[in-house]
Amino acid sequence: MIRRLKTEDWFHPDGFPLTVERRNPQEPFPPHAHEFSEIVIVTGGRGLHVTGTETWELQKGDAFVIGGSRPHHFRDLRDLRLVNLLYQPGKLELALRDLPTLPGYHMLFTLKGSWRRKPFRSRLHLSAQELAHVMGLVDDLDAEIKSRAPGFGFMAAAAFMRIMGFLSRGYSRSRSPDDRALLRVAEALSHVERHFDQPVTIAELARIAAMSRRNFVRVFRKATGTSPVAHLIQLRLGRAAALLRNTGRRITDVAFDVGFNDSNYFARQFHKVLGVSPREYRRLHARV
């Protein structure tokens, strides 16, 4: 049975959803999954990373994200040194703003690794200068978490967002042929983020990804776990929920603001996904 690492064993008792674990070097560790996610940055040495049936060699400068439910382990360790940034996505509540418009963000944090046929070539690799820069950000994050000084939560979250942004920009600049193939799917996701409030068609997204419509739908579902249409609806509903919480705009206007051209269809989808009507959602989240 795969061991599942528990949140309470790895995070501070106060519940803050970020922590830094340094492995100098990484010791042998059996296959495991987590109740949390982690960004892994290789700071030295070599070794093999195993996730399911996929195995690839790690070297200094590699960076990747492991979702909580994805079993993995390291083997054939040769002075492998890592920094693991452990985080709980559901509790961070980060203001991502325009970060999801970067294809690199989706490469790291959205697309599932299981569909990548050549994971050993399709990953983010930082130059020596980039690694030094991101490790400076990691040191800032680690110092804030350890200090627990007043305001540390804000400062630590800010440092973590800078790391997310830096890595996402790095992936977006990738020139690797393998990465470029994967980035086309991520670019379609970024297009949806930028134009969620406008008509978006599968044919348009398939053109952006340079795929046939049928192949794009298949790859998109395998990479994200959902269909392009369902992803667009989820994104629109998330933006609608934010407007309902933070503005007094009429529900019909909110529906049109996020790209629905039928307020009744919007209300049905909202209830289907969030379990309550838009009006009830606004009442439940009304500011005191």
C-alpha cells in the first residue's frame, strides 16, 4: 500500500498552509502520496524520479510540481539535494490575478503529468543564474515561516507567489521542442483565461493548440481531467461567484459579465456546480 503523508505531520500546528523542507541530501524514501502539493527544486546531485510507470533523471536546476494524489518516489540517489515547498492549495487563497494567462503556469500547476509521453525532456530546467534567483526567494519564504513574526503570513504568501510567478515565466519562455508541444495546450488554457467573458469555441482553441478538433478535445481531457466546455463553465462560474461576493451587480448582469448569454442557463449551471442559486450564494456570503 502507498503511504500517504498527512498534513498534520508536515505543517505547523497553527495551520499555516506553507512550509519548506530541505533535503541535503535526499534520503531514500518509499513510494508515497500526500494530502498536500509540493514544488520540488533540485539544488544539486542526481537521481531518478519515479511517478507511476514514468521514470526520469533529475539534475541540478530541475523544477516541477507534484499534486497530492500522485504517488512518487526517488531512487538511484547520487548526492541528490532538493528543496520541497509544501503547500495546501485549498487553504492558500492566493490572488493569482493574471498569472493563469501564462502558459507556463498551466504547465506547472494545471496540466496533469500522466499524459506527457516524454516527461524526462518536458520539464522546467533553470539556469545557474535562475536557480540562484529562485533560491533567494525560497530563503525569504523560509525565513518568514520560521520567524512567525507579526505579518509573516502575508510576507510568506507574497514570497511564495513570487516563486510561482518566476517559475511560470520560466516555463513560458521554454524553447525545447517537447515543451513547445505541451505549451500549445497550455496556450489554449491561457486564451480561455484571457477571453472567458467572450465567445470561445473548441475550433478556435484547437487552432491555437495546432491540433485537430478531435485530437484537441482528447488531449485536453487527458491533460486537465475535464472537457474544454466544462473548464470554461467552471472558470466563468468562479468569476461570477467572486462578483456576487464582492459587488452589488444584478445577477443577470453578472451572468453577462462572465460570458453567459442566457441568465436562466447561468442560474442552472451555478446551482449544479455550487449547490445553491446565485441569489442564495450572495445571501450566504454577504459581508456583515
